[in-house]
Amino acid sequence: MTSFGRDFVAPKTLGELFDTFEREAFRLETLDDYSKSGNVDAYRAFLAGEPQPADYNEAWVSELRSHTSKGKRVYRVHLLSRPLTPYLRFELGWGYQRNMTGGEEFFILDTTEKLSPVPWARDFWLFDNTAPAAMNYAEDGSFLGADMLPEERAGEFRAYRDTALAHAVTFPEWWAKYGE
């Protein structure tokens, strides 16, 4: 298989996709609670009203900087509705704010007063427009793994991405209006 003018072996894991993408990584987020999938201690601190640690999420921010400093784009759309769950207040207030310092871009598709225009109702990553990975979560928000989908399905995921972006607003714009 050829990708971007060089011989290419399809990655087998989500980690390999992050290590090998060349231009962009897009994420669609659809859940209201990922509290069992990330930094549980930070979420507990947020719920307790503690201040955000200065080094919160620093490993991810460093990885983001390593990509964005090379001209790569990392961006996502979060499909959500108000009122925000406690977890979304944490993710947007602590996570998105901090991750933007690493160059990640965020968009919000708010479905509070409208139906979702995106027919795909699961989280996914799409790397370089050619490598889709469907994310799997348990009902409690625990991450179960990712399904690396064949390149033949990339067009379907580009359409989901494009539809979500067409109906979303930038996170800073949304946060200025609805943030807490």
C-alpha cells in the first residue's frame, strides 16, 4: 500500500497511529463521561474544588507540542448537550484549556436545541484522512480499546468529520458563551 508517496505498512495499534501520522489527527468525542478512562486523580481533585496542578496533563501537552511544532494538526469535535455533566465541566475547563497550550484545536457541536447531524454515534480518531480507529467504551466510560478499521472505510469517517466540523463552533467561542 502506498501512502503520501512512500511505502507504508498499516499501523496495528492506536499508539502506532499517533507515532506515525504525518499531517493530522482528528477525534470525534461523543460521550458525557470519560472519568474511568483518564486521570482519575485529577478528576477527583476537580470535584473536590482543588486548584488545577501546574503539571496537569503535561505528558499529553508535550506530545501535542512535538506534533504541532512540526506543522501537524491535532483537533477534535465534541458532540455534547447542556447542562454539562460534572465530567464535561472538568474536561472542558481543565483538559481543553490546558491542551490548547500544546496546539490542539477544539470544536463543540452543541445538540442542546437540535438533533445531531452526525450519524456516527461512537468516538473515533482519523489519522491523515486514511486511518480510522473506532474507540470502544463501557457504559461507565472505561476505555475498552480501539478497532483499527481498513483504509477503505476512511471516506466514511472523513464525511463524519466534515459534517461535525460544519455544524460546530470553536471551543473558545462556545466556552465564552456557555463555560463555567
